[in-house]
Amino acid sequence: MATCPPYPTRPPARPRTHPHWWQRPWVRYGALVTLLALSGLVILALVREQTGTQGFLVGLGLAVLPVPLLLAAFRWLDRVEPGPWRNLLFCFAWGACAAALIAIVANSFATRWIATATADPSGADTLGATVIAPVVEESAKAAAILLVFLFRRRDFSGIVDGVVTAGVTATGFAFTENILYLGTAFGTDQLTGGSGIASVTAATFFVRIVMSPFAHPLFTVLTGIGFGIAALSAGRHRLRRALLPLAGLLLAMGVHALWNGSAAFGEYGFFAVYAAFMVPSFGLLTWLAIWTRQRELGAVRAELPVYVLAGWLSPGEPHALGSMRARRIARQHARRHAGKEAARTVARYEAYATSLAFLRHRGRRGRVGADFAVRERELLEALWQRRAVARPALDYAARATAPPPPPWPGYATYGAYPGRGPYGYAPAAPLLAPSPGQYHAPHGYLPYAPPHPHRG
């Protein structure tokens, strides 16, 4: 018979000390917001100086068009375990302000230095576009991913998180860069009298907004995948954790250089690179992201039944939480019967349950630290506080999306199969408690029981 370990306790509190002023959270947040705000003001002034006020407004109006679509796509990808909005806001602001400012200043300085040193302005422009720009721009964008990886580690647990963080950062960067290119093109048309489809503005809009709005996200996502795989690596593989992000960054620089240098491959070089490399790469990375998302849903279905056995979840919840359709039905059911706040409560319940499943999944592979029990308790307590609203909605969604009953007669439980529990899931096998002083992950570990209903 399985035994349950006692309710985990928090580690003994350290003596309270007053942190230095620079260690206080509000100081750090204030410094970060100030840095991004100053970067935004400087980049605004630089772009407006190069494009003029009218060109800036035209570029802004055209550049904003793909942004909602790209952000919606990355947010959709992140729906299994949605990250905090503040992380996405930081990434977009970093890409649009800090990374764009670094790129403009560094690219201009490097190109002028090369032109002065070689007395070949044309060659300097080519070298700057194919070598300097990819290195500078991808490094500047990668800084946002590194910051989230280091300081928001709890929100960065796998490949999808890396893809979303990188994609949102690159979307912000492309937004600012498109304002500059489209505004400059509009200024050129004003000088030459170009208008309509034959104008430089129309050509720039077609190439950057219609054909390749995904270009910058595609480059930077390669860096994000490197960080995502590093997040999945066990703690003992320190060299791998360091090399994988670097490898992703180098690959992003290489693809970016190929894209920028496509014009040097002849009259149709751009279209050849676009058709033979960019489109297949975009399709492959899209498939990888969706496949990873489906694996995450599979991990939710596989890891949560043990909490059903322990009494934390109802039998139908693993099925409902492992299906995006069932999750949506649960939120709609809560909204229809209890209002918007209930739907938000169900959404938060789904997010906490997914984090719990991922925590246990990492624990089975030895990828969690000594704070596993404390983190597990925090998540379980968050679920328990919201169970009264979320559980009826999820049970309804589980019944609405349960697999069809088996064709053989005499089996009355809807959605169940011989030897399995409801909704086709095998009952969680009894797991043994860890030996004293040897708390290693949840392998062989049965969660402690929830509080008594009348007390909790």
C-alpha cells in the first residue's frame, strides 16, 4: 500500500535582513522601465530624423498591420501554459526600443568605420548588411531571451516558452525596423514623384509586410529554441546548457545573413532564397512548435491522474485539462453560468494545473531542485482555492468531449474502457514515498492528500 509523505513544510526562514536599496524589486523594475522608456524616446527621435514626420506617420501606420497577427499567433501557441503578460510586454518593448536602438547605432558605426577604412562605401554597405547586421541584431534580441531565462526561470520551462519569448521580441524589433524602412521609402517617393503600385513604398510594403512579416521572428526563434532545449536539460549538463543557446544564436545569425545577402545572388536571388529556404524553414518551425504543444498536452494527461488518486482532482479533469477544446468549453460554461470572473478563474485554474503537470514531468526526469515540494504545494493550494468554480466547469467539459463508449455491450460507464478509469485513462498506480532525506523528484512519490473539505 502506498504511503503519503507528510504535508511539506517550508524550509526554515532565514534571519530577516534589510536588502540594499538596489536589491529591492521596485528599484529593479523602475530601472528597467526607465531604460526601455529612454530607449524608446531615443529610437523615436532617430527614426523621425531619418524619415521626417510625415514619413514616420506613414511608416507607423503600415508597420503596425502585421503586429496583432504575429502576437496572436504566438499567444495561441502559448495557450497550454500561458506566460505572464508582463513577460511578453517586456519582450516586445525590448525588441522595439532597446534592441532596435542598439542595432541602429552599432550598424551605422560599424558601416561608417568599414567605409572609412576601406574607402569603399558600396562594399561597406554590403558587408554591413550581410555580416555586421545579423550579428548585432540577433545578439541584441537574444539579450531579452537571456534576461527572461535568468530572471523569470519559473516561466521559462521548454521549447514553446523559448519560441514565444523570441518571437514576441523579434516582432517588436521588426515593427520598429519596418517604420524606418517604410518611412524612408515614402520619403524617396516624395522626392522622385513615385506613387501607386510602382512606388518604392508599395514595393517595400509588399516585401516586408506581405511576403516576409515572419522573417525576424523566424531568425530569433532559432535562438529561443536553443534556450528552450537548455531549459529542458538536466542541471548536471552545465556545458550543454551553455552551448545550446549559443548554437541557436549562431544559427540565427547564419540564417539572417543568408536572408540579407540574397540580393547578391543575382536578379532572382531573393525569390530563390525565399522559396527554397525561408518558406520551408518557416513551415518546419511551425510544425515543431505545434508538435511540441501537443506533447505538452500529452504530458498534462499523463501526469495529472496521480492527483486524482490523491484526491486533489476529479476523475474527468486530466482529460479536460489535456484538451484545448475541453478547456475552451469549460471557460465558456463558466462564463455562461457565472459570469466573466468565473471564466477567468477557470483559466487560472487551467494554467496552475498545467504548471503542476509540467513540474511533475520535469521531476520524473530529475530536472527539478530541492524546492519541488514547496512549489508543488503552492500550485495545489492555488487549485484548491479555485476548485468550487473550476471543477464543475471542467467536469462538464470532460463529459462533453469524452471519447465515445466502446462498441461491446454491458459496459455502462461512458468514455471508460476495460481496465481503465473514466475517459480512457489508466488509474494512477500506487507510488511509494521517498525515503527519508532523499527527496529527489516525484518518481515513486504520491502527493499528500488535500485538506478536509470542511476545513479547506
